[in-house]
Amino acid sequence: MTRIARLAALLAPLGLAACASGPGPKLDCPQVAMLQQADRLVRVAGAADDVAARIVDAWVTGVAGKCAPHGDAGERVVFRIGFAATRGVAARQNRFTLPYFVAITEGDRIIAKQVYPVRFDFRHGATQAVATTKPIRLDFPRAPRSAAQQVLVGFQLTPAERAAARAERAMTIAAPEVMAHHAGADYLDCLRRLHRALAPRRYLEIGVWRGESLALAEAESLAIDPDFQLDRDVLAGKPACHLYSCGSDDFFARHDPLAILGGPVDLAFLDGMHRFEFLLRDFINTSMSATAAA
Ligand SMILES: C[S@@+](CC[C@H](N)C(=O)[O-])C[C@H]1O[C@@H](n2cnc3c(N)ncnc32)[C@H](O)[C@@H]1O
């Protein structure tokens, strides 16, 4: 299978009809589709899967447009592309210009391709931004034209960004299978029992996400995550809960858990960046502020 043919197998259809109906000549504009491997662009300052190193995360939200007769024997496709982006914790600027492409392909051949900039403006501390392109006009001679012709849009990724996107997609596909074969006790159940058995006075958690594990603690808690997605009450039952929105390395470089909690940690759950070197650093840093029994 050639490269474009392989890419074409992963096209996401978008909201631009290939054919218009109604009075007038029968139209047969090429379909506009998003290339799924290029629907997201993540810029990082470090490891591709480290949320704390994320600069910007942008994705294509959709395409809208129309197809109309153009001149005596032509058709014109006019469409806009919508984008959204979140500003990462490692971002040092508020404005980003990212490249996207529009290509006309026929089977595995790229007939024409143009790269354009899309700008995201994260003003006044905003963490999210949207952008819509100006109308993009493409003119085609009226059929007969190959039915295999289509218009593809997506982000213009570097080879490293493409490789990172491929790796993330592979992990997303593999994860449910790993869970299905995991026959041990549920980790939240274990954690709940540990809280009950040890009744810790001070709890530290790295990696909180929606707050499921943090909600189990009834101790004074210190929780760290560069990208909190809390969807529940994590304060209930706790005398105090200190949330730090940053990566754990950053946290330990700037703060002292002993000073925040007023004493050593009795129980910790290290569930942030799931890579050996990160976890080792989290373990070493946490143990410096923990009781010997922790
Ligand atoms: C598996 S989720 C945590 C789930 C949570 N402990 C639970 O069981 O409900 C991992 C979390 O780690 C966070 N994370 C990723 N890199 C991190 C880092 N360098 N330091 C701290 N947290 C990080 C992510 O933002 C994500 O929310």
C-alpha cells in the first residue's frame, strides 16, 4: 500500500457535501476530508507524552462550506476550517502560529498542496482558543474528473510530531486491552483500604486527573497535577486540601511539602507521569518529606 493510500484509509468525512442539488448544472465537487493522522498538533518542550512539557495542543474541529458552479465549465469549492487549542503549562507565550495544509489528491498522488498559518491568541490568561480560517476557494473543471479526487486538510506535522501522534494513537488502542487482561484488585479499592487501615494524617498525591483517587482521602491533602480535570468534590471530608497546578518536578523544585502540610507525609499515591525516570524522581522527592513508615 502506498503512503497516500494508507493515509486515505483514515480519512474523517467532514461537513462539506460532495454534490449540490437543486436547479442548475449537476455538480460533482470533490469531497473535503480531514486526514485523521494530521487532525491534532501537540508542541512539547521535552518528552512528547509529558503533560508538564506541553506548550500547545491544537486540533481540527470541523470544515464547513459549499460547492457552486463557477464560470461556464467549472465548479468552485469554498470552505472554512475550524480549529481549537489549549495552551500548555510549558507555554511561554500567548500567541501561536501553527501550520496547516490543504491538498488536492487523486488516489495516492498529491496534485497540489499549500501550507497556511493558523493563529491562536490566548488572551488575558485564557487557556483555550479557537480559530477559523478565511474562506478557502478551490476551482475545478467540471466533470469528467476522477472520482478519486479529493481535498484533504490537516496540520502540517514535523516527522517527530507525526511519530509522537502515531505512538499516542497506538497507546490509546492498546489501553482497553491491557485493562481487560488485568485480573488483580482494583487500584482504587486498594487505595480505599489503605486509607482505612492507615488513617493517615497527611496525604500526598501526584497525578489527580478527575479526582477519583484524591476523593478517597480524608487526611489533609496535597495534590499536584499540571492539568487538573476535576469532575467531583475532592474537598469533602478533608480538613484541608492544597492543589498545585504544575508538573511534579516543578513542584518539588519550588515548594516544600513539609511546610505546606505542617509535617511529614504518611501516605502518598504517585500516579503522575507513568514513566520510570519520572516516577523515580517523584519517589525520591516524596520520600524526603515522608515518615519512615510511609
Ligand atoms: C492516570 S491520571 C491520574 C489518575 C488519578 N490518580 C486517579 O486514579 O483518579 C494521570 C495524571 O497525571 C498527570 N500528570 C502527567 N504528567 C505529570 C507530571 N509530570 N507531574 C504531575 N502530574 C502529571 C496528568 O495530567 C493526569 O491527570
